[in-house]
Amino acid sequence: MARRRQLYEGKAKILFEGPEPGTLVQYFKDDATAGNGAKKGIITGKGVLNNRISEYLMMRLHEIGVPTHFVRRLNMREQLIREVEIIPLEVVVRNVAAGSLSTRLGIPEGTRLPRSIIEYYYKNDALNDPMVSEEHITCFGWANTADLDDIVALTLRINDFLSGLLLGVGITLVDFKLEFGRLWENDEMRIILADEISPDNCRLWDSKTNEKMDKDRFRKDLGKVEEAYQEVARRLGILPEAGARDLKGPEMVQ
Ligand code: 5GP
């Protein structure tokens, strides 16, 4: 089969040219990295699960009017997305202290925050994705204040909606990272949600036991990584029907 032209390969995904102008194909790999590539590994079936989980969450967000780049899932590991101009920011939302917030400020992991916090990081591997403020973002032209207003409004909405959706299946949304892009239509620009939403870029804890169900299991060598991703998919009701046998892909779906 003729392969599409590869445009970009990241740590967990590959982007191919899409079938029509303005579209791309996003391929989900099993590769896992932590610490900006310092630790590398494979989480078997992760790509298949993240493709499904991200599809599911982006579709639910679309239903409440959040614009996203997701068009449709193509097969086990690929989804069709709209091509956007990526804003070079990682937008992190926190509801409970964990990870770099706990390390940096000494707030014990698991402390419920009095209100959700939004942080910005400049997407730059060579610089280790440094944290930046609105001042840096507007000064260096990565986004203007109107863009940031849209980003904050969308981010808070996404956080509220996903926190509720996940709590309904016994999962606490501790924190997560979003990326946004600019979509141009007839000289009009809109900011839409891009990238993925999956256990790779969210901290998800079992709401009863606080057991980690996300990439921290890989980052911290906690074991049962594949099982944790599968459990998130199972609770969302989207585990591939044949279970683990189905996790190798790619396989066309109708
Ligand atoms: P922290 O700043 O505590 O390391 O991460 C906060 C949240 O953002 C976590 O849910 C983490 O998974 C996500 N996150 C932050 N940076 C990255 C990144 O470069 N890649 C991915 N996949 N997730 C990230």
C-alpha cells in the first residue's frame, strides 16, 4: 500500500499528509518517553488505546461546542485531524497538587487546590519546555491577549467538563496538558483544541484509592502501565471489543 508522506515524527505520534487539503493523519505510537526523552520505553497497545480515548473525549467535547481538530478515527492507530498552526504552548491545568507543582513549591502530592490553576510552558524540547508567563507569551508573539482569552475560556470549560465526565467513571482528573492551534477559514482565525487527550498527558487517579492510572506509572516505574491505560478505556466504555488481542493494529474500521 502506498504510504502517505510523513510530515513530522514526535515522541508519541507521527503526522502524515491527509487525504485532502487542510487535513492530516495522526498516528499513535506505543513509544513512551519521560523527562523530555531521558527515559524511553514501549507501552504495548498504548497507541491503540490513546487513539480511542482521545477520539472519545474530543467527540464529547465537540458535543458541548468545544472546537477540536478531531475529524474521525480512521483505524486502530490513526485519526483524521484538521491541520492547524500549532501555538507553541503547553497549557497545563491543575486541580490537585502533583508532579512539578509539588516538586517546585513543596505542596504535598494529593492536596486539592482551592481553585484550578492554569500554567503555560513554552514548547521547546531543547530548552526543556520552560514555564512562561502571559508577559513572555505576548512579548515574543507566540499568542496575543485575545488568543489567550480564548485559550483560558476553552481550557476552563474543558477542565470542568472532563472533570465531571471522569468523576462519573470513578476517576479524578488531577491535571493535564492541552495544546491549541489556529484554524484559518475564509480569512477568519479560530483557536481550536489540538494534539490529544489521553493518559499520556493527563494525571488520572482512581477516585476511591488514588491509584495512578496514567503515564506516571511509566515515569515512576510503578508497573502495570498497560493495564492502567486499559482500565481508563474500560471505564469509559471504549476498550476494543476483543480486548488485548485487538491492541496491535493497524486495522481498517468501517
Ligand atoms: P508536570 O508539570 O506536573 O510534570 O505535568 C503536568 C501535567 O501535564 C501532567 O498531566 C503531564 O502528563 C502533562 N504534561 C506536561 N508536560 C508534558 C509533555 O511534555 N508531554 C506530555 N505528554 N504531557 C505533559
